[in-house]
Amino acid sequence: MEHTYDVDLAVVGSGPGGQKAAIMAAKLGKRVCVIDSKQMVGGVCVNTGTIPSKTLREAVIYLTGMQQREMYGASYRVKNEITISDLLNRLQHVIGREIEVIRAQLLRNHIELMAGTASFLDPHTLSIDIEGQQTKRTLTADKIVLAPGTTPARPHTVDFDSERILDSDQILTLEKVPDSLVVVGAGVIGVEYASIFAALGTRVTLVERRAQMLDFCDPEIVESLKFHLRDLSMSFRFGEEVQSVESAGQGTITTLASGKRIAAEVVMYSAGRQGNTSPLGLELAGLEADNRGRMVVDHTYATSAPHIFAVGDVIGFPALAATSMDQGRLAAAYAFGEVASELHHLQPIGIYTIPEISYCGRSEIDLTKEAIPFEVGISRYRELARGQIIGDSYGMLKLIVHSETREILGVHVFGTNATELVHIGQAVMGCGGTVDYLVNTVFNYPTLSESYKVAALDVANKLRAVARFTNQMLTDEPSLL
């Protein structure tokens, strides 16, 4: 006897992964319901994460006149006194519009958006606390997609007070731009916010227990970023453990294990993210999460319960909005037996520091470890007409090319529009293109895209020089016979 369920698919969470899973299922003609809080429509991505931080970044770049200082001097600013309200006005406008777009997309696809919080009663049944009412609703579903997102991890040793000692979500609640800031944790979120506040003129100290920041990125690119951030008076404390953080009077004191003490108006902790799985009652569905709230899935995003899927930040790396969207789409396709292709292995990484970093493919370190022969080509924005026009003298693009096959193995970009430019390299690599494609391609002039041509010519010239000297050595070498 077949079971009759209230819906074909219930999606817990309305972030990028949840949205796309719901829409994909609806396109397949399925009855779909999405459960999330009214305050969190769009998930962490729209409300406290990706969209707010990137909007804040754009507001800071504009109001500080960062991109115009090359032409008009280091003291140039669009607005001399930048207030939190200047930044939040743009923030609230963008968040509001994004939520409207998400609601419209769900409505257009006949997807019910249920305001509340969900937890399991059994593997196919969810109990939903209806928001704004003291009532519960029981919902049964044939398939379930979990996309609950994450919240900032909070060390128990730190006394967060929501005023001076903050996590990375609370940093958006500041009442004024701080004169000084300690950022603990030099991962993506920590470095992004550190660069944003440094651009505002805040004296920022970045503390990281590891020996380097962003250690998954190309070292030369990271060094370029550090050089630029030092120009903004940022200080770095690498290889340092935080022993304690205390709020004292009008500021804070951060004590490091080495004995150093750092005074600052505000401290922001960026100690990773914790999956929002504890309220779900996973054990009633026969599931479990690790100590960071993350779940294990197979290549179809199915959990150990084959009808329950998990996508997005809650399944760990890469924990990006872009990949979460495709994970959600694919999970819904797999759930209902639709033919689907796995995500392409070439996935770009974008880091929205000021300036941006983005890369796709392999790094020099990876290739060296694997003894793969390669050559590198560099293009610097200051050598491009467009770079001069926009006032970006620090940007650069690096191409990594196989020395023998001439295949493009990696693209690493630092500077204005890095997160846009990387997709040209991604497309060429995805199609199996070689450096010769870029050498022989005409790019619009003047553009930053020309950096591909310049870097490709740099590589081609190096490979040609090696080939010439190799042939000369073979010709000049006396016969050993």
C-alpha cells in the first residue's frame, strides 16, 4: 500500500540551497513546502552573511573613494564622516529587495512558504512551530531536504556581550564605526570584515593562531593582499592564540598566549561556523551530525536515510552560496529520479576582501608536490590601460599552464573585479582550452579582461624560450656515441 504524504518535498531552510531544491522539485511537478522563520527568508546568505557583507563592502568602497585615490590622492573620500547609518541604508535596501525576489520566485512556482521552525517526529514527519502563534502543525513528506545553514561558532571561553565582543553576524549591529578593532580568526569571513573596516579607517589587528591567513590561496596573491592591507594600517598577529578577551570601560583588552595585550574598541570573533542541526531532532529520523553540526552525505546529497538529503553549509566545504545552489538543485533531481550531472570539478572560489581575490583550478604548490611541469604567466593591472583608467595599480592575474600540453591548470586573480574575471579562465579550462586560445583571442580594449592575453603571452614567451634553449643545447651537445 502506497503512503499518502502532505507534500512530495519538504525543505527545511530557505537559503540558496533550499530555494533551488524547492524550485527544482516544483519544476518537476512536485508539491513542495519550504519551512523557515519570517526573519530568515533567504537564509543566512541574505540576512547576515553573503549579501550583507558584500553590500557593506560596496558601500565602503564607494563612500571611502578607495578606487579613485590613485588619481585624486590618498586623502580623497566621497564622504568624510561615514556613519553606520550610511552603510545600513544600502544594506537594508538590498536585503529587502532580495527577500522580495525570493518570495516571488517561490510563489510563482506554487511553493508554500511556511513561517516556523521544524523538527523531526519520525523519518517522514516534521513538527512545525508556527511563528507568531502558539500552535504546532504536523507535516508529512515523501522526501526531505535539509538546508538549515549555519551560525557563528562561539568559543565557551569568550564572553560575547553583543556590544563590544561580537561574532561575525553581530558585527552588523554596531552603532558606530569603531576607531579600533581586533578580528580573531583569519579565515574568509574574518579577513573580509578586517579589510572592510581597515578601508573605513579603523585601526585593525588581525589575530590568527595559524602561521598564515587564507592558506588555501596562492601565496603570492595572499602576500599582495597583505601588502595592500598594511598600507591601510592593518596589523597582523600570526601564530598567536587568544587567551582571554575582556570588556573594560570604553573598550576591550585581548590577551594573547604569548603575553601580548591588545587594546581595541571592539573585538570580532570569527571562529568558523556551526551547523543549525541541533533543533532538528535528527535522532528521531535516524540521523546524526558531528560536533560542528555538519552532516555526511553521498554523491547524491542523500544522508544515511535515503529519502532525506542535506545541502549547503551544513555539509561542510566549500560552504559557498554558489555551490549550495547547485547542490540543492541536484539533490531535488536525484530525489525524484531525474537524470542529473554532478557538479563540475572546476569551481571558482571568490573572497570579497578589499581588493578581491578569486581563483579556479590548481595552485603552484599543488603542482610542485605532484611533480607536474608548469609555467606561470603574470599580468599586472598597472600595465593595462583599463587598470590606469580605474586607478587600480595593485591588481594582478596569474595563469598556470602545463609546460608540455599547454593546458591551463589554474587562474588566480587579485584586484578589481577578480570574482568576475576568474570565470573567463574557468570557461576556457572547462572546455579543455590551452594557453594558445588566449594568445589568439581578441579582447575588448581597454578592459581588465586583456590581462588574460598579457598573461598568456607571458607564458607563451617563456615556453618558447625554454624550447629554443633546449633545441640549442641538443644541437651544440657533442655526440656521446
